[in-house]
Amino acid sequence: MKTTKTMMRLAATGMAVTVFAGCSTPKVGQVLGKIASTEVSKVQTEIQTQYTQAVENCFTTLDGMRRDLAGETRTAIVLALTGVIAGSVIAPTLLASNAAKSAVAGWTSLSGATNAAQFSRDRFGRSPS
């Protein structure tokens, strides 16, 4: 919309110069050239400003996404390690030492629960991958 107004202003200025200076005057081209280059420069500056703002917004958004992803990755690793340690280290050790059934059941349940939590994260969009 701004460009349309600029072009209309440029055309009106050109008509005014033509009417008041005469069509055959060499100054008409010079005046129009100066006006056009000034207006084009303003448009170029506006385009550059808008482009720079858009790129800065993209960098801000991408940086936030990168930080979120790093946090999600840490959470996924902690869940995985909790399940692995509970199910493959602690529960077998308790079984081998004839520990109480409730302790074994608790640790194996924790292992299964972390597995379910990982599946849910992956399934419903909270996975880091």
C-alpha cells in the first residue's frame, strides 16, 4: 500500500513538473530522476528494515525452540536411565538377594512406568526427536 501511494505521488509530481516546466524541457527528466531515485531509496530502506526485523524474529523463535529441545532431551534421557537402572540393575539385585516382594514389585513397576512415560511423550509430541 505504501508503494502504491509512493508511485501515485511520483506520478502527480511528474505531471506537475510537466505542466509547469513544459514537456520539452530537459529539466523534467532530471527532476523526475531525482524524485524517483529518492522514492526508490526510501522503498529500498523500508524493505531492508522489514527484512531485518523478520530475520531477527526468526532467530529469536529458533533459539527458543533450540532451548526447549535441549530441555526435552535431558528429560527423555533421565526417564530412560531411571527405567533402565530400576528394571535391569536394582530389581534383579533385589531378586538375587531375596528381598521383600514389595521392594521388587516397586522397582519393576517404576521401570514399567518410565517406559510408559517415554511412550506417551513420543506419541503425543513431547519427544525431542
